[in-house]
Amino acid sequence: MISTVPNNQIHSPVEAALRVVLIEDLREIREGLTALINGTAGFKCVAAFGSMESALARIEREQPDAILTDLGLPGMSGTDGIIKIREIFPDIPIIALTIYDNDTEIFNALCNGANGYLLKNTPPARLLEALKEAVEGGSPMSPTIAARVVNLFRTFRPPAHADYRLTPQEITLLKLLIEGHHKKTAAREMKISVHTVSFHLKNIYEKLQVHSKTEAVAKALRERLV
């Protein structure tokens, strides 16, 4: 029998939806975010929890691509919970979504392993964009938060003899990462391939003795390497 399916539809790959786990104690916000995520093509909220404790009990079976968590949760805070999530998922991006914009909360969330930090007044379209950006290796932040992060780390004094022998390209890449670029956009800015960016990033990690882009950015800012 001759297939009646058009050639361009035969074996066409279906892009999997980005799987999101949501942790938010306020039901109205939780339900609204769930509806936003599930109502947008290419996204799926696979689980929505009202507390960090309930999330930690089930999150491993959900196998998310990204995790969106409030910080001011009842019981275990989102800030402390990020550490626990990192033990389960070392590489899954975690984005803090919160009303807190003070230096202590920002610093603790990022140091505990958050990849991004958004305020709850973030427009829905930007929130969805941030989820994709985080999965692609970015560190999405609300503009005011990014400014505070830069100012926060400028207050740290670098060691007297910090010499990591970074090459000019590695320094350029670090600057782009601090500005919020991810691998693809950094490659475009530097006019090199994503593969080459990954190569430089690996070298940066080894030289700075860090294990993630977030740690590399934090160390570069703290020690004023760029």
C-alpha cells in the first residue's frame, strides 16, 4: 500500500515539551503558573508542589528539565531546599521565583546552586523565555537583580595574587557569561562555534577550580578577574 502521508511528515521528529517542576505555596499563584506553563506550546508542568518537603519526596521521579521555586516557603525554605535539590539533580537548572530582592536572599540562593533569580512581577512571556534560557545553559535574572548581583560581588576583595592564567578568549567568554549570555549567544558574539565555547568553558572551570557556570561567574566577579 502506498502511504498517503506527505513526505515531509514521515518520521518527522516531535520536539519534546520542556518539563517543569513548580514549587510554590500560594495556591492561586501555583495554579496560575501551572496554567501558564501547560497552556504554552513546548512546555509542560509535570508537577506543582506546595512545599519543599513534598517536592523533595517526589521530585526525582518527575525527571524535570527545569525547576521553578519560591524562596519564602513554609517549613523548609526554598533557599535551603535548593541545596537538597542539587544533591538529587546536580545539573538541572533551578530558578528562584520570589518577591525577595535583598542582597542576602540573592546571595544565598545563587551560592546554594540556583541558576537564575526572577522576581514575581516578571511578565509571563519573559518567565517562559527564562525557562528555555536556563535549559540552554543561561542564567536568567530580572534586570534589577542582575544589577544588584554585580554590585554585591564588587564589594568582595580579590586575593592579593590571583593569577589563573586565563587566555584573552577565556576572559572575553567570562565577560559575556557575566552579562547573561549562554553558549549559543556567546558563540555568536565571539564569532566562534558552540563547540569552541564549550572547550573554553571547560578550561575556565579547570583553571578556576569550579564546576558550573554560576560558580565561574561568581568567582570572576568576587575576585575581579574581568
